Amino acid sequence: MTAEPVADRGSWFRVENGSAGSAVRRAAERLGDQLGLAEGRVADLAIVAAELTSNLIKHADDGLLLLRPVRREMDAGVEMIAVDSGPGMVDLADSARDGHSTVGTLGIGLGAIVRQASWFDAYSRPGRGTVIAVRIFAEPDTEMSWADGLTRPLSGETVSGDGYAARVVGDRRQVMVTDGLGHGPLAAAATEAALAAFRSAPAAPPAEVVGHLHRSMSHTRGAAVAVAEPDPATGVLRYAGLGNIAGAVVADDGRRRGLVSLPGIAGHQRPVIRQYDYPFEADNLLVMHTDGVVDRWQLVDYPGLAVRSPLVVATTLLRDAGIRRDDAGVLVARGWS
């Protein structure tokens, strides 16, 4: 039987026992083969998958793992994100040492993951759980992405109507978050149209890009969208949104400043599109999310999280503030890369 490819936005696995771990490992190997990774790197991928799932089974509560392809300019690789809600680790660096163990095992799992990975990042707090993100390419990947995010479908759905994207066009760095109306395949189709329109949009300010999205989505059921352009060189964040996308600039002391999105649906009616400018410094974070994430999170509740990668920040917020009865998506961008 021909293996089905893993969807581009990834597949979530609930990891509770050995059979789930085996399923993740097989899916990871299949994805690595499909992306053209060499045999040795596929074997490394299998080791990482086995260690991540073993850690979730032995140590975690509510263990989940996302498997998805990731692409660089010249090649593609595999990303795995392991998420749990406890018990967490006091010192991740200590836990990564070979021989460290909390349950009488050999304690080589986290160290093995770090050694095989092209890129690795993690965050853990006692009593709150752990997030581990791993990427495997043919070669090392030493750069931290300046923007990244995560989406998750509501319980019972296989596709999410939420999405995000980042692009560099000309001298502009821009990000977008979108929430297709409703749930399921039609909501996902609206979001895919928004993502395609964003990637092909002209190098223009956010308000013009949102207008382009609106005109490009008339054949869909529509979506809430927001586009932001962080420009720490000038100390400004430019922002334009329609509908229920929440945005906030987070200062280095944890203070939040909310961003304004206007009522409307991209692809329908004739919405008013307006751009707002906000102060934005190099040490600030931009956090954007859909209404599937409760807007009561505070980064000051997570000591040390703000300096982790945008992917790990987004995953931690999605884990703790995302609601299961709706699609959920979070994007994080920083002023420096």
C-alpha cells in the first residue's frame, strides 16, 4: 500500500503508549524519505522520534507531538515539536547531560536528541510542562527564525482553519495570521487562499497587503486576517487587521500593548482597512493569535521564555491558552534574529 504523505501543515499525534511512539517513528521516517533526506539522516530522524516519544510516555502528562516538513531556501527537512503539561524540568541543560535521569533510566534521551538535531530549542518549567522543538536537515541549521508559529485544529477535526505566514520582501519583514470562518475543510480552504495571496502580495505596507488579501479571497467563505510589519530599525510596528485576530507588542519587562483590528471579513463586504503604527524596539516581541487562544496570557508568568525561539514561545502559549473547542493558532516575531 502506498504511504500517504504527511500534510504540509503537519500531523498531531497523542503519545500515550508504545504503539503511538511507533506510529510517530514510521511517519517521521516516511516524511524524511519523501523530502529526500539521506539514509543516515533518516536514521537520525528515527532516533529523535523514538527519544521524544519515549520521554512523553515515561515522563509527561497530556503528551502531544507535531510532525511537519520545514523548508529552507535550498532544501527541506523534518520538524518535530513535543509538548506536555507536566511535570516539567528544573534545569534543561542538566537534563540534557548523558546519564541524568529522574526515573532510573539511562538518561541519554535528551542528549541524544540534541546531538542528532540540526536545530534544537526547548523550554520547561516545573509543574507547567515542557516544549521541545527539533529540526533535522542534511546540514546544521544554526539560525533562529525571526518569526514562527503553530496551529492546531479543534478536537475532532483533522484540518485547522487557522494559519500564519512570514515573508521578507524587499526591505520589509511581514507576518500574517488568518482565521477562516467556521471550521473544517472550507475554513482551511479560506486560510490557504489567504496564505497564497500573502506570499504573492506586492511589497507594500500592511494596509495595502490586507486589501490585496481581501480582493483575492472573494471565492472563499472569508477569513479574519491581520498583517504586521515589525521595523525595529525605525522603532515602529505597522499593523492592519480585519476581524478577530488579537495582537500585542510585549516589552522586555513583560508589559503588553494591544493592537487594533477593525471589524470585517476579508473576502466579503467592503471592509474599512486602516493601518496603525506602534512603538517597537529590537528587544520587543510581537504576539498574534486567533480567537481560539484565550487572550489572558502573560509572558511574565514564564521566566526565561521571552528569549527562546519564536516557535517555542508560540507553542508554549498555544499549549496553555489554546481552547479545544476551536481551531487555535499563534505567531511570534521578534525585533532581532
